[in-house]
Amino acid sequence: MKVIQSTDEAKTWFEKGPLSVRCQVKSASKVCHNLEEATEFFNLLNNPPVPGVNAIQMFFHCASCMPDKPTGVSPREWAQLEVGWTAHGFQVWCKRCEKNVVHADFQGAKLRLIE
């Protein structure tokens, strides 16, 4: 099966007729049966939907100071975290402990910033 890696390739391929192709970007792939499916696949991977609400599924907390959290105080109220971009990715820093919580290295990958 023909493997294509862009919407432009899909347009060229589907002009030849109703042939299925494997749309692929890095480790993500899908069998596309028409130009609409291919366009949707590549658009979704290149511009994933970003919710307009807090969609965090797992929060960062400082393992050093969380045991000191007073009873009746939520982890959200207790947290004293700074989050920001670094030369390699982003870092979460505990202001209370003055130590690193996590430093995510994106290994040069380009990220789409949402305002």
C-alpha cells in the first residue's frame, strides 16, 4: 500500500482515482480512502484541537513539600509552583522548596503555543 506523508501527496495520489493509501506521520498512521479522510488526518496531527477549558488530567506537585501540607488545605492551595520555558522545553519549579519538580526536554521538537 502506498504511504503518503502530507496533504499535498494525498491530493496528487487521489487524482489518479479511488485508491486507498496509508497516511503516516512519524508513528501515527491511518488508512485513508479519499482526499477528505487524508486531509482530516494530516490537519488533526498538524493542528490538534486545544480545549478552551482546563483539560489537565494529571497535576504536578512537589514530592518534598506535599507531606507538609496542612489538613484542610487542598493541593492546589498548597502548591507554590513556577512553570516556564527553558532552552530545552519547560520546567516546573517549587518556590517553597527551591528545587526542581520536573524539567521536560522536547529534544528540539517544535511546539504550537496557544494563547
